[in-house]
Amino acid sequence: AVMAGGSIATISEVIGEVQRGVGASERLLQLLASRSDISAGSQVLPVTNQPPTIDFADILFHYPDSAPLFTNLNLHVAAGETVALVGPSGAGKSTLFHLLLRFYQPQQGQITLNGEPIDRFTLNSLRQQIAIVTQEPVVFATTVMENIRYGNSHASDDDICQAAKAAFAHEFIDQLPQRYHTELGERGVRLSGGQRQRIAIARAILADRPVLLLDEATSALDANSERRVQQALNRLMHGRTTIVIAHRLATVQHADRIVVMDKGKITSTGTHDELIENDMLYREYAELQLLS
Ligand code: ATP
């Protein structure tokens, strides 16, 4: 947790802030930087839609005042690949996100994008390569239109509508009392879990970043909503380098590669079929439908 404007913010709230726009993230990043000795570089990573390779190389990491979590972690993600992380609570899946986003930095080892160490880049230009979709997407007390526009403040109404269509959100938005002008949030219309997720996916489609970090929801959706969310995610992941913390069988089955983690170590990697064959921990997860 970090101090933000006198209150405690969790990492997921910070991620929420980051998704809202550069202003808020800059402020919060400065707070984070001052707390965890993040040394940002000055190189500006140009905006591109080419998905990069991501490498975690020989990573040694512990959280402040905690025991070592990663002692020698290596993970290569190819350009455009979708890697699903699977493993029990505490395995270190979210920590990989925290390190890539530079909420924390490894004590040893290097994280690179296209072979370039991420600590060379300004925090903002690094963050601008990355879209994040979290388990509990933040919905703001404003219209549907403005909620999606958080993905890209320069987007036109038409861009927003296109993104909503690509995210399979248009169909339910069209049924709302004032369609795109319907107010959401506590005083407005309350969306279902699956609808909130599709709003978040529309935001990420609009943001159009080459790297995608997905923290898949554990809460069950109804079958129809589930299928829609899955289709929207498939569309979002296409052409991006994606790391997904996976809880659903459908997600791991579609991933190019699955990485099984336990207690800060990668215990095996492979496709779903390979792991079912060779990995006991994975087989147990798959039998439990992965919803752990
Ligand atoms: P989950 O599925 O429960 O989110 P995970 O695989 O994502 O688990 P992490 O959240 O990366 O695991 O946590 C790995 C370890 O690091 C855990 O022991 C956790 O308690 C610890 N940890 C996570 N965040 C922090 C933090 N900010 N400060 C200290 N320790 C932390």
C-alpha cells in the first residue's frame, strides 16, 4: 500500500488511477517513486503498435521488509504471444505485473522490452505501452461515453462507439435508458460484473497499447455474459503481447503458453495439453476448473 493524498491506496487502486489518465498516474508514480527507490530513466519509449518481446532475466526480488519471493526468475514472452500465469495464491503472479509496471524494482536482474531494460525509460512512456484490465474494473460516476473515454482522452464519440462494438458492449449499452449518455455509478445505472468488464475491455481497445496485462476475474458470470467477455478479450489480445493471470479454463486453452508458478518459482511451462499430460499441480487446477 502507498500513501496517496493522505490516504492509503492499494496497488489495484493505483492501477485504476493509472487507467484514468496521465495526470493522476504521474502524481501517484512520484509518490511511489519516492517510497520505493524507483529510479526512472530519461529515455522516452516511442508509442508504437508493434507488440514487443518481454523478458524477465535472473530476477531476484523481495518486497520491503519481506523474505525473498523470486530468487532467480526467468520468463521470456515473445512478441504478440499470450502467456497465461497459473498458480496458487502467493505464487507471485501479480508481482510480475508490479515489476513490469515498475511499482517495485528487482534487487537484481533485469526486465527488458525488445531487449531494452525498462529502467532506461521514463515511467510515463513505459506505462503508455501497457493496458491493464483488472478483476474489479473501476466504473466512474459519469456517462458510459466518458467511462470508455478514460482509455484515450482524445477519442471521438465515434471511436468510443467502435471500441464498444469491438468489446461486445454496444449491445447492452444500446438497451440503457440514455444509451451512451446514461449515467453510471452509485446514483446512476448499476452494471453487472460482465458489463463492467466489457466497459474495461472497451477502454483497453480504445487505449490500443502494444502490451496487455490482464488479471482475470474469479467471480463467475452467467454463461451468456461469460461468452461475450471471452470474445471481447480474444479481440483485445490479438496483435498484443499479453500476460494474463488466468482463472478460467477457456483462457488457458486459448493461451499460446501457460506458465505454472508456485512460491515464487516457475514450476513448468507448456500448452494446456502438454501440462495436463506432464504436470500434476496443473492437472489438479484444471480439474478444479482453475477457479482458485
Ligand atoms: P494472488 O492470486 O493471491 O493474487 P499471486 O500469485 O498474485 O497471488 P502475489 O500477489 O504476487 O501472488 O504475492 C506474492 C507474495 O508477495 C505473497 O506472499 C504476498 O503476500 C507478497 N506480497 C504481495 N504484495 C506485497 C506487498 N505490496 N508488500 C509485501 N508483500 C507483498
